[in-house]
Amino acid sequence: DTAVSQTPKYLVTQMGNDKSIKCEQNLGHDTMYWYKQDSKKFLKIMFSYNNKELIINETVPNRFSPKSPDKAHLNLHINSLELGDSAVYFCASRDAGTSAGTEAFFGQGTRLTVV
Amino acid sequence: GENVEQHPSTLSVQEGDSAVIKCTYSDSASNYFPWYKQELGKGPQLIIDIRSNVGEKKDQRIAVTLNKTAKHFSLHITETQPEDSAVYFCAASGGSYIPTFGRGTSLIVHP
């Protein structure tokens, strides 16, 4: 069983479209994240969702919005896609409930190409 | 917030040589320092981690050291093999829920 799964793996779409990327974790973790990885491999945090508390990176455009129907899912919705949104998007989860830090588990990534 | 610096951005070694990647962090509240390996077309995967109450940890060919006073931590890979070629990320967390990653090091091991 895949611990963190995201779909689709590849997404090609035109500018101006609205799209969603789905993420599910079966690890029972209490915190989920979305990261954007650019062409230089930098992993930039976009959102963190923990116990219904959403933390947003202030640099993320409001065209991006996370939706969490339950603890196991954190989907990413993107409106009015732009060329600069092309990147690989990673979903991750971890158990942040303990005081000690814990490993984050990543999905396989979604390569978004906006044309 | 936390800021993690990672060097070098690219590291090229011959098979059998050692490789060292260094990171610094800024938030003294950080207490957990994982290292991730990202292979082509895949998500990052944990290879080793260290907590703030430990100065060094080793797992076969890989080791990590932590200097809390200087806010430095390093990854050491000995006897490198071609399959070690990947992008390596350091990270720091504990001060907040959000792990902060370094910018990554592309390690190339030449046969």
C-alpha cells in the first residue's frame, strides 16, 4: 500500500484553466503539506494543515487553495492557471502530535505543465 | 521562521570517494534534523535523521553530525556508489509544524 498517494502523476493544461490535485495518506498522520518544487529542485512550502488549522505561506497566490474533506485527504485546487505555475507539486504528511520531530512522508509528485 | 542553508548545490565525486554535505539552520527551537534523498521522478525519502540531544548518528555508509551551538549539521557518505547519485535535502523542524528544507545538493557519483 502506498503511504502517501497523489493523483494525477502528470497534468498538462492550458492557461486560464482550473485544476485539482488529489492527495491521500493512509498513515493516520495528523498533519499534511503541499510543497512546490521548481526547476532548480527547491522545495517550497505552500500549505500546512493540522487539526483543522491551516497555515498558508504568504507568498502563495490566492489562486491556490487546499481542501481537506477529512484527516486523510488534502487536495490542492488551482484557479486561473498561469505559465509560472508549471512545477512538480508534492504532498506530504507527518505525525506532528508528539513533541519530538518526526519524518515526513512524500507522495510521488504531480508534474504540472501549463501551456 | 526557520531558514536552512545547504552547501554545495552540486557535488561530483568518483566512486569510492566520500561525500560531505553541510547545512546550517537559524531557529534554536528546531530539534529534529532529517536528511532526504530524492531520485529522479520520485518524492524525497528519509535516509537518516538526528535529534538535538544527539551529536552523531551512523547507519552503514551514511552518518550525520550535529553541532547545536553552531547550528550546523552535516551528512557524510563513505565509499560512494553510482546508486548514491541523487538530490539530497537537509531539513529542520521542531520550532513549528512545518519542516523547512535546504535548497538541495545534486550528488553525482562517477563510476
